[in-house]
Amino acid sequence: MGAYDIGRICLKTAGRHAGKKVVIVSELEENKFVTIDGKGIKRKRCNVAHLEPLNETLNVTKSTSHDEITKMMK
């Protein structure tokens, strides 16, 4: 399992959402960009250089809704 796999919980380190936990929902460009979602953050594209992967993971897919993800992250 890699550092930026789908379901990996990460800490956002840059931008206005810095310091918030997010989960990776999909991989866009190999090892460069991913789609993230989280509490207070709608689904958006993010550079992996702005993320710090944590040891936690969630069982999510691209079709998992924003509401379901926020419930899982509580």
C-alpha cells in the first residue's frame, strides 16, 4: 500500500485548508495530483506535495458521498 492510495487519511499542509484532515478519494495523475474530500472541504483536486499522509485509512470509493465521508471521519 502506497502513501497516497485511495482511502488514505492525510493532513493538508498548504492553502486555506492547512491543518485539516482529508481523505484521498481518487488518483488523478500518477504520483502528482489526487482528489480529496473531508469535513469542511468539498471534493477537490490537490497536489500531493501539499499533503502529509497519516497511518489511518478509510474504506472509500469514488462513489462515496461527501456526507458519508464526513460521518466516517468523526
